[in-house]
Amino acid sequence: MRQDVDLDEGNQWFAYSVDKADPLCQKFDDLIRRGLIPKTGILYKYLADVIEIYYDRCQEYDREVVEFFNTIQHLGGRRTMNYIRGPMFIGQGKKGSMHDNFSCKMNLGGPSESVCNKEQAGYTVRSGVIKPLSLFHYALATKRDQAVPFLASPLVSVIPCSLSNGGNAIKPSIEFDARLKKCVGLNIDVDIDFVKSNEVTPDFLNEHIDTEVLISSVTTLDNGVSMPCVTDFLPKGGKTGEAMSASLLSTIKALQICESCVKRIPSREHILNYTDTCKSHCDACLSRMSVCEECERQGHTSHLPCLRACSNCLEQGELCFRRVFLVLSADCEEGNKAAFKKKNPSKTPPLTQSSVCCP
């Protein structure tokens, strides 16, 4: 409390009345001053944000606090995060009583679900080659000093790799994803119009609802770098020999796109689709099964497209980094065995050998 007192001599005096702080506040302040509770720690940042919310509803949460709550949600689930955060200002609304006065009593407090979603990493529920992971594998594989390329020339550096996959069963369900704002669990996109115009039958679910996720990892042949780069969500009736063979071939084609072209090709929900952007073949070389005179003058040393620099890298005058897959491995499920038994040399990528590895 402050009071002003005017005296006859013209002097002005100020009287102060100081209330003693709560014992908890005194101890907390003492610990902060002694450095036992650092201002960079999660405890200080969390309490500072929660207290500031009382004074400013638009207070922005510290990024580390949001990451802390995202970690809790990842490890313990949404219920665990809600249990810690509490009901907050339930029933108050955006312009509730707490906005004008301090009549609202808050629980532990914390960032909301929408705030936490904004700080989470990107993800995808589509099948295919995940572009950020593919680029990250390129970055790790090309920056290693001990890496030995399969083919090295002034134009191209080819990294020998293997592709292996394994399936994990998932619970069949159709759920609404709040971040993507779409229903997930099917291998097709659905909306209200689709539901109204289609009848859901057991045959429909058997054909479209996902029951397994197939994870494919890319590994350099020296076993120096290995990373899962491909996901495939499959329904119960989707693992036929024809479907698996087509999926493997399209995956290899997408993974054998050079690093520069992967950066150029736009992705859809983080999925990289194969396009003809990365062109490295020559019809004359393929017909004669050797390097033609024109390609030899350019510096090419092989007639195989997967061992040649692409046209984009040649135009830019940069070294072309690309992968070549020499080994395919999978478990002994019927779909995989049927895919490997299919013989169609005309569609098989060059320098690709298929082998089935039993567990």
C-alpha cells in the first residue's frame, strides 16, 4: 500500500506498507537466486508460462514447454497429458471471467492440444517413399569418409544399397485424425459424399481397410547407414504376388532417383512419387549395350541408367549422387514369395537381384 503525505515545509513523503510474501514464494525465490532452479530449466519456464496466462490469455508458451507436453503425450498418451494439464479454464470461454478478473481458479495448467499440434513434427498416413527420410539417408551416406561408392567418376557417385522390409499387424479401424482433418485407416480417401454413395460391406472392408503396415529400410552394403524410408499400408487382401511385385518395383524406382532430383520433385503429404524428372538413360547406349560415342564424350562410363549421371545434374555441372539397389530381402509371407517368383526381366531394374531371407 502506498500513501502520499504533503508537509508544510513543501517536502513530500511516501509511506509504504509491504506484505510478507508466501513462504513458498520466498523459498522459490531463494532457490532461483542461488541457481538451484535455473531460469533455463523446464520447471521455471513452465511455472512462468502458467502464471503469465493469468495476466494475458494470449501469452505464448515457451517452445520447450510445448515440447515437454508433446513428449508426455507420446510416451503416455493423450489421457496422461490431459491428466497433468487438468481442466484449465473449463466453462470460462474465450472471454470468460478470468479475462477480466482473477475469480477463475486454474489447475496445473499447460498448452492446449491445438498449441501442441503446431509444434509437432510432420507425418504422413500415405503409402510410399517418405521424402525427408530419403534425403536424410542420402545426407548420411554421402558425408561418410569411409564410404566406398559402387561407381565413382567425375559425373556420378553411386551408393550400393539393399532394401529390406518387414510387416507389422495393426488394429483395423477408421479414425478421424485431428491434425490432418481426415479419416485414416483406409487405403482410399473418404468424405461424406463417398460414405453416402457407397455401401460398406465385408468385401469392401476386406479390400480397403488397412490391417498391416510394411516398413522398408534402406541400408548401404557396408552396413554403415540404415534407415526406414518407406511405409506401405496394406489391406487384408492386398498382399498378392502381383501387387507386391508392382509395389517393390515402384519403390526401387523412386529410391533410385538421384539426390538433387529428390530435392526438386514436390511431395504430397511427404510422399515422393516416381516421375521422369531424373532422366539418365540413352536409347543408343541401351540398344548397343555399351556407351555410345556421344555419351563417352560427355564422360559417362556405363550404359545402365542407374549408373549414369542424370541430365539435370549434367546441366547444373554438379556431381550426381544416386543409389543402386543390389539386394532385396523380405520375409517368407506368401505375397512376398509370389512376388519374387515372378519373372519379368523387361520390368526388373538393372543390377537388382531379388532374394528371400527367411527369419
